[in-house]
Amino acid sequence: MSDNEKISIAALISVILRRKLGRTIDVQWLAKDATYAREIIKLSRAQNLDDLTGYANKLETLIFGVTAAVTKPAVEVNRNFADTKLADEEEEIDETKIDVSKYIGHLR
Amino acid sequence: MLAATALVLLMTIPGLVLFYSGMVRKKNVLSTALQSFVICCLVTIIWVAIGYSIAFTPGVSPFLGSFDQVMLSGLSYVKETSQVSVSHIAPTIPESVFVMFQMTFAIITPALIVGAFAERMRFTAMLLFMGLWSIFVYSPIAHCVWEPSGFFASKGVLDFAGGTVVHINAGIAGLVCAYKLGPRRGYGKIPLIPYNLIYTLMGASFLWVGWFGFNAGSAVASDGRAGMAMLVTQTATAVATMTWMFIELAVKKRITMLGCASGAVAGLVAITPASGFVGVNGSIYIGLAAGIFCYWGATGLKSILGADDALDVFGIHGIGGLVGAILTGVFAEKALSGLDANVWMQTAAAFGTLVYSGIMTYIILVIVNFFVDLRVDAEEEEDGLDISQHSERVH
């Protein structure tokens, strides 16, 4: 896997952790150092945020080459109510599909 | 002229404010917006106090106007006798309107530089730099190019609405600022993700509409030449946008919104010096060249130069200005203006401005750095300028 992809996911994790916890992490180091990555992945999963857990799983796969065990969500989703979600919510953008690496060293 | 003046002001507030704010990271949005907004106020005061006099009065030297109109001395309107003062450059409109119209150009030029040092310059240093730059760089160059006794104007150099005075000038100043301040933390290593590109498209749209005041208004009359300037502005912009779009599709296999907005601004920049001198055919070629060269300026040339010109001020305004200034010499039609163009004089004026502005910008930065650190410290940069400089956040 390319370093750019790791850095992209690490940057997304960094944004959410900073926004939700006010915690700043070292994006570059996260993409490089296995020990640091394990700690941040563990911290990310502990927040019980779906998007953050998703990025943590993806980063784990990229760094360690294994598929992460998906943690059980804190709240069971009642499928009967889940079907009543608005169409807009269902079309939420999958941010992992955005190639943020194009913004490394360039804007355009 | 009143409407044209308001349109040019609209280019800075809110045009440039939105255009730039959308491209920086979330933690620097307010700071970037505020810089352009405050420059508007700062330059207004400087222009009235001394800038206009330096730029638009005949001077003892072809490089500098006189100080006869400091604090707009001599500007008057007497209702009883219906007497109004006029400038020798624009005798058909009140001087108050000419002062205002030119003030809006003086405002947007330094505001353009903000994009080059975005996300890392200390606000107080920025204020000091912009004040000095407006007096010692913008006004003398405006005098050289636009005042009939100015060095370049007297040699027949054509710059209808500011390709040299505004865009080459701001572009090279931005590049020098980017070198002097150094790259942002993480530049070239981590993605520096734009906050909200729809702001950028809105800003580009304001710029496009406002540019009709910039170019057509520079005819200083509501006549056939103004109409031609408006028409060629539209065609060059459309062609440049399409050109950028197809280059992007060919090179990156994607058409991006930011690319289209950038192509539009590139076309607007390049047609600026030519707008009162070229016909529709010329504008199409200029738009085509602007799309090609400015795309290269913001990508390939940017890599070669190695400076962290954050929002590609040199790549688009510097290169677009050079393309427009030189091609004005190629495509100018005597029937439209009654003037002959010389491509070599156009080139000399463009590169002369590049050299003067570049050197003076560097000197001003050194002087400002002596009094105030140009750059925020590492922790302040990491926190973002919104918090560290203004104790505010976007939401």
C-alpha cells in the first residue's frame, strides 16, 4: 500500500480526534510507527464513532495487513426505525473514497 | 463609473474573501477572510493620504508622481457654481469618482498577495507589510504604467485594466513572500485540505461579474470600447475555463470544480491588459494561452519553483498577467484604440515590473521582519491563525 494512502487515512483520523476530543496527533508518525499506530487505533475505536472506527479499521489493514475485528456498536440499531431514515442521510459521502493525497504539495 | 467602481470593490469584498477562504484549511478560514477585509480599509486610508498622489499626478520623475495631491488636496465640488475637479487622465468624470475607481484597484492588488502567504503570516506583520507595499510598490508602478508621463506609459506600453500593474505585480510579490516566509508546516508531506470549495466557486463568480467593472470600467466611458472590453472579457474567460478543464481531463482523468474556477480566473487575468485593445478573435487566443500557461503555472512551474505559494498567486496571477501583457502586443487592433502596440515594449514593461516589485517586496519584508516576526510560531501555526491570531473559530 502507498504511503500516501496511509497518510490520507491518518489525516482523516487526526481531524476527527481533534474535532471530537480536542486531541492533536502526529499524522506522519501515525502512518510510519506501528506502536504509535496501535495506540491511536485503540483510542479511535474507544470513541464508539462509526466513521472513526471505520478509518481505524482501514488504517490497521493498511499498516498491519489484517482486517480488523469490528467492535460491537454501543447502541443496537433498531432496523424498524433505521428504515425511516431520510434519503439524504443514506447518501452520506464515504470520505475514504476522496483522494486527499492530491493535496500534498499541491492545491490544483 | 459609479457602478463599475462598486463592481471592482465587490471583487475584493466578498469575491476574493470567499475565493481564498474556501481554499485554506478550516483553522485559517477567518484569518484569511479578515486579511483581505482589513486590507480594504488600510489601503483606502493610504490611497487618500498619499497613494493617489504618487500614482496619478505628473511627477518630476517618470517613476514617481508628485506630492501635490496628498490628502487629495485640490479635489473639490462646489454645488452653487456646479464646479467639479477632474483628473487630467479622466476628464469626463468627477475626480472623486476617478479616485474611488482607482482606489478599488489599489485595494485588490495587495489583497491578491494574501493567497501566497496564507496560513502562516502574523496579522500585525501583514498589516505593516501591506501598508508599505501599497506606498512603495503599487503606487510607483501604477504611475509608471498609467500616468501619461510615467516611464512605461510614455514609451507606449499598453495595459488597459492592470495586467502589469495589478496581476504581474501581485503575482511576483506573492512568490517573494512565499520564499521569504518559508513553507507551511507539513507542506509536501501531509494533505492540506481546502475548507469549502463552494466558497471558492462563489468567490470566483463574484470575481467574474466584478471583472466587468474592472475591464469595461477602465474605458472610463459607457461607449463602444467599453462594450468591446466587456465582450472580450467574457469570451476569454469562457475559453480559458474550457481549456483548463480539458487539460485537467487529459492529465488527471478528472474535471474538478477548483480547476474550472481557476481557469476562469486565469482567463480574466490574462484578458485584463488586452481588454480595450483586442477583438473577439484575439480574446479567444488569449483565453487559450491563459488556460494552458496558468495550468502549468499552478502545477509544473510550482514544483520547479519549490515555494509554498499556498493558493497559487504567482501561478495564476503572475503567469496570467505575463501572458496577457505580452499577447496584448501581438493581438492589439489599432482600430479599437487608435494605438499601436509593440510586443517587445510590452515584454520589457512586464519583466521590468517583475524585477522592481520582486526586489522591493523582499526589502519591505526584511524591514517588517526587523520590527515584527513575519511568521507565527510553530504552535500558533498548528493551532491555526483563527485561534492564535484572532481568538475566533469558524464554527
